[in-house]
Amino acid sequence: MPVLYVLSVAAWASVSFDRHVQDHMVLQREPETASVYGKYSGTAATIHVTVHDGFASYDIPATAAEGTWTAQLRPTPAGGNYTITATCSGCGNSSTAAIADVTFGDVWYCSGQSNMALPLMYTFSRNKSIEAIQQGKYNNIRLHQLQSNINPDLSWVNIKAATQTPNSAAFVNFSSTCYYFAESLTDLLGADAPPMGMINTAWGGTQVEQWTSNQTSAKCSNITLGATSGVYYKERVVPFAKMTLKGYLWYQGENDMGHVFGNAAQNRGYACEVPAMIEEWRTLFAQSGRTNPKAPFGLVTLANSGAGAHPDLGGMHFAQMGSYGVVPNPVMPNTFLGHAYDLDDPYYNQTCWNDLCCPEQTKKPGQNCDGCDGFCAAYEGTPFRLGPIHPRAKKPLAVRLAQAAYGAVFGADVQTTGPVISGCEVNGGELVIKFNTTLLGKDSVTVGPYWESHVDILTNASLFCLQANQSQTNPHTPTLCEDNGEGQEVVFPKPISLVTAWKTVNITSAGTSSISADVSSLGGDVYGVRYMWGGFCCDGRPPTSDPCPIASCPLKGSPSQLPANPFVAKIVNGKCSCVAPQVCNA
């Protein structure tokens, strides 16, 4: 019997689309100009592109040079079902390539490390999402994913089709934060929700230096450059630069907790690197393609579990906000933010697992596992990925991030930030902490029930420290402060506790834009104040079947229920003085 060899058209084609320009994709809607692009062979090639929606079509010439071609399409309203064909004349073989089922909408580029990459299968809300999708909701969302050490490769796919793969594998292996953002934003926009194309390129265990070029990282001092610095910028950012985007989403920082947090105003550390990365990405996408050079950039602060063994998570949050205590700000314009510091996993205490109490484990003889039913049931329904450093409650985080985008990007009249400190004043045995009334908007400051207020008072003025070195917990070594608030490293010759220098006090009352804390027991030693610089907001309950409530830190805005931005300030002559460039002298 003769053997029939079938060669794919792609094998002979002399014109092709880029690997990320595919069937079922979303291209950026008007007023932006979307690009399509690819490769060709031949030295005298002329390429033109035809865009057809089933009723009408138009042709547009592409620019071609050195084996690559790009075509700028006409600004197009949201929706539609288009076929886009590239035709090459003068290539080695005259040929065509086409992509079909293309629509126009908003394209978001999601990246960072493992909490951005965390697949939907490790989150509590995935089954509700699958059920809603199969009933016809969220059909405006399409997904595309670049293979990583956590996620598989995923060609562009409509969300319903993703849930119809075996075990919904295409859906549940996609980035949870990236998807839930699209789902939550769709809910907020309602009938006005456009198609949304969500691209995930995150890679677990990465540092911010790996997502920027070495030239950009070198603008910041007190950073750590290594052999892999810049690698994901080249491999996972640059390949998408010709694609026109609506905006960016970024969730990263755990692997930079052991590095210098720094200060944007001093061009130091992480606080310098993130604004520099944002600027570099915006410039790259604007110059390589047609993305707005001021395209919105969304960020997520770390959950408490992301600190690992490192102290002063609040210092990282300060750095993540460019040292201004809030976004947007002068070094991070057109940014928005969702806090995760109060959204740790409700079962972050793993005593039941460590004691081998769950059914799939081999229980130790005589082990007391009373009260572990809830933990084990939650684990059986939704397992951890490498423990609570990856909180499974990703939907509430995405709801916050989407609300911030709804206001900041789409102009909705909604609250986009929780309370932001504007000043403080000591009146006898009372400290009154004031919050920015403009940023509060229609919110009022509220204080919920708490196990610990997390309002700490510095009782020794000489021990003010934004970031303590991890070794300061060793009683046999000198105490090292990485940053005394002025960018200086301070070494105390004797072991001094930079933790116990801060005393937690009670919040006694809340007004519309202020709270009062009782400092009467401190004998007038009130030299600084900070909030949510570290620690969980759980109420201290044992690891029983009752989960710790998420979003339970005490200071919030109401009715938005957005958590207060973590803050720290010196107190000089009875009044607050924030670390520059943040100002809180009201």
C-alpha cells in the first residue's frame, strides 16, 4: 500500500502570523489602533492584510522588513467576528495566512510570580465560575497563556470552550487572579462589558529584576542583579510588545522580601524598581506597537503569608506603592491597586495538616485531631499549592482590583482606595490619626472588631526603622536596620529588639475621617505610629473547624469596605511626619 505523506500548509507558507496572533483572539478596540504582525520569507515581499466581518471587508498594507511584517488596523468598536488574512506577493511562494473568530475588546496583560500564576484549580470560587460560564455568563472573556513552571501553554480560547475541555482543564489551569479580574470587571460593567482578552505570562518564584532590562534595573541602587536578571523581560514581555493593550496587571514581590525595599525618591531598592519597570513596559509597548503610553497599570500588594520569615511586610507595601502610601502618585501615574494583606487563606494555620489529621494522610497513633474536619474538608475540596503562601481566596482580591479599575480606568463613581493617613496629633493620653478626606470620597472611616488593633506606637525615637534585617531576631548578633527612613543603614552594637520598641495600643473611637488611640499607658513616649506593618488579622482562634474570616483587619472605609492603606510615620513634637516623599502633616 502506498504511503501518503500529508504536509501542513504552514510548513510551506512564506507568510505567517506571530505565535500569539491566533484564531479566537481579542484585539484592542477603539479608540486605540490594534496591530497584527508576523513573519515572512523572501527579499522583495509585498504584504497586505484583509479584514472581513462576514459582510464587508477592507485591505490595508503592511510594513515588512527583515523577515517581519506589521499591519495597523482601523480603530474598531467592541465585538464582531472577524477573519483577518495576510497575503504575500513576492515571497518565495506567494501565499496567504489567516486567523478566524477574532473579536475586538479590551486586552489585559497579566504577569508577576506564583500568586498571579496560581491556577484556578487551587481557588475556592472556581466551581461557581464554571457553573456560571456553562449557563452563558462571562462569554465575553477569552484567555491566552504562556507556558511557565506553574501553568501550561494555552492558545487563545473562548471562556466557554475552555470549560468544555476534559475536566475543564484549559480553564482551571489558567491564572486565577487574571481570570477573576475579568469576571469581576464584567459584573461591574454589566451590559457595557466589552470582550476581554486576558493574557497570562507569570512565572513562579521570580524577582522584579527578572522582569526588567538590566539597563533599567541599573537606574536603581541597592538591588540584586544576577545571571537571570532581565530574562523574563526578554522572553515573556518583549514578545508581546507589538500587541495593543488596554492595560497591565502585576502581582509579585514574595521573592524580593529578602532584598532592600528602599525608596522611590532615593532611587533605592524595590520602591525604585517597580516604577522603573512600569515606565519601561509602557515605553516598550508604545514604541513597538500602538499601546497608549499611559495605559493603566494595576498592582496587588502581598498577603501577610507572602512575607515568609522576613519582618516588616509594611515596608514592602510602602515600596509597592512607590513610597507614597497610595496609588496613583507622581512616580506611578495612572495606576490602581488591590490590597491582599488582609486576604490570607482562611485556613492559613496548617496544624491539622502537619499533624497528619486529614483522611488522605496516615494518622499518627494517638494523635488528637479534634476540630480538624473543616480544615480537611476545605483541603479536600480545594487543595493548597505549596501551602498558604498561595491563598485560595483569590476572587475577593480580584473584586477589589476590578473595582479599582472600574473607577480609575472606566470613570465610574466608586471608591478606589481605602483610608489613607494624612496626619496625626497627640493630645495628652490620646493619639488622633487623621485620614485624607479627598481620597475618602463618600466613605467614612470605620473600626471593626479586632483581636489586635495593629496600631503600634514607637516608644524609643532612636529605633525608628522602616525595614529591619531578618538577623535582628538573633539575640547574639548586633541589630541591623536596613533603612532608618532616610535611606541609611544603622547597626546597633548590641542586640536590640526593633519589634518590642513598638507597643500595640487600642483604638478607642472613630470619626468620619479620623480614629483615636489610647496612648495613656506609654508615659508620653510616643515617637512613631504604624498600622499593619506585619501580622495576621485573625482573632487568635485555635486551628479548629472554624476558618479565620478574611478581610478582618480593623480599619476600613465604609460603605466600600476597602481596607486602610498600611502606614508608618514618625511623631515629632506631637505631630506626624511621614517618610518622604509621602506627606502626612495635616
